[in-house]
Amino acid sequence: MGIKIVANQGEISVQAQNDLMELIARKSISITSTEDEIFITAKKKITINANGSYITLDSSKIEHGTTGDFIVKSATFEQIGPASYTPKLPQFPILNEGKHSLRFVFEGANTVVNAMDWLIGTPYKIRGCFGDIKSSGVIDETGKLARAIVDEAEELILTIGKETWDMLDLSSSEGSSEDDMEEDVITQDKGSLEESLESDPYIDKLEPDSYGLSADLIKKIFGTSNGEDE
């Protein structure tokens, strides 16, 4: 199995715009231009290394290094003075992230509204993480909510309903202190307990030592262990 990329017409461009790119093979790597040139360009430095022998090229020098022989085969060898060539490096496009879009949907997508039709017409609000309202409206017959458009990724909170709250005045009368309110609650609890005890048919049958019913009475109420009434 392998991968083959072929473009009969047009170029092939591969870019790593914000990180490195690696081309690694266990065996040989071949770079060939059948009809034109090969350019290897770097902004800072190029290093070619073969089993320890190397060539480095940077803006200030070219360095050769080897532990063996350095052999130059040439008909002539000329040194005519310094020179340099600054290539035009390609520029990566600047990508604008744009805005983020999010839409709340119920599990079951578009069919859930058939079973939850009571939600149709219910108001909703979508708030950001700081409580600001990003979107609001009412749930339509499709059960879909409008998309919330935000400048950056953030956690959104969906609230369904009118958000109306009922208030219960716990004070018995104006000017009642907290101690008075607590005493009223205790008095009400005592009254409820006394009424409950008066209507309990077994209250007078409690054992004086344990304040519990006797074993014989419990068997009589619930039956024997074999499920038979005595």
C-alpha cells in the first residue's frame, strides 16, 4: 500500500504555516526536476550532512567539514570577490478567524419537537459567560433556536422560560423580628406534633422503657414470619 499524488495540470502546494514540516523515509529520497531547476531556500541557514561530513551555508559564511579528503575536480578555479543573492521568500496568507457561530438543538434534532410541542412559543435567552445576552426570541414550530454569533469561543448559557419568580413573605407581620419568626415556626411544629399524636392509634401502646411497640404487637399488625396472620 502506498500514497500517490498526481496533478496532470496545475501545481501542488503543501504548506505548514505555523510549524515545522518533516519528510522522512527509511530508504532513499529523490528530488528531481525533469525540465527545470530545483531551488532550496532558507531564511537563516542550510545544513547538508552525510555521515559526519557537512556543508553549512548562512548569511556570513560557507563552511565545509570532513574527517577525510576534500577533493575538488574542476578545469578551472576562480575567486573573484564577495557576492550575495537575497531570494524572495513566499509569504503565508494572513488568516482571519472570523466570528464563532453556535446553535442550541435538542437531542433528536428536528423530531423532538413533535413530542415536546409544549415548548413552541416559549421564550428563551442565550447569555455569554459574563451574563450578557447574545440572542433571544421564542421557540418556533421547528424547535430550532437562532444561531448565536460571538467574536470568540466562549461558554454560552441557554435559559428557557419567562424567568419570573414568585416571592413568599416569611414574616408573620410587619416589624416581626427573626426571633419572633423562629418562635412562630416552633409553635406551629408543636401543634402539628400534638395533633399527630392524638390521632395515632398506637401511641398508648408504646413500651415505657423503649418508646417502641412490643414484638407481639408488631407480629399482630404485620403477621408472622411465614406470612400468616395470628
